[in-house]
Amino acid sequence: TLHGSSAQQQQQGSAEDSKTNLIVNYLPQTMTQEEIRSLFSSIGEVESCKLIRDKVTGQSLGYGFVNYVRPEDAEKAINTLNGLRLQNKTIKVSY
């Protein structure tokens, strides 16, 4: 059944078909995972948020992932936050 396969896909964390998982690029180096979560939570309920850091230095690599509970909040986040200027960077928000 189609339903079973899509549930399986989501468990594997497949972002292909997911309209709730966003990638955020060009984040300011100084921004923390908590700040990202708080920014994206202003749009809707965030299920998870991950800032990607250098494994050795712990320095932010300037991008991360935000996963919303509802697809409409993810879409709203793209429309609202994509192109937002934070400090000296213009962030990019996309699927």
C-alpha cells in the first residue's frame, strides 16, 4: 500500500518527499541552534532543528535543518524567512 511506504520513508528521514523539512543556508556564524529554533518557532511548531557544526572545532558551518510539524508552516517559513537579513548575512530557506 502507498500509505505504508510513505510512513516508512519518513522514518528513514527521506527529505525528498517531505514538505516539512527545510534546509537553511547562509546562517551567521554566531547564531546558535537555540536562536534558529526560536526564529523558526515564530512561524509554527518546530519538531526538530539541527545546526551543522564542524566536528573538530564546533564552529557553525553556516547551515542547518528545521523540521516543522505541519507542511503549511514550512511553506510559510520559506515565504516569510527566505531572504531575511541576519547580522551581515541573507539567509536562504528552502526544501
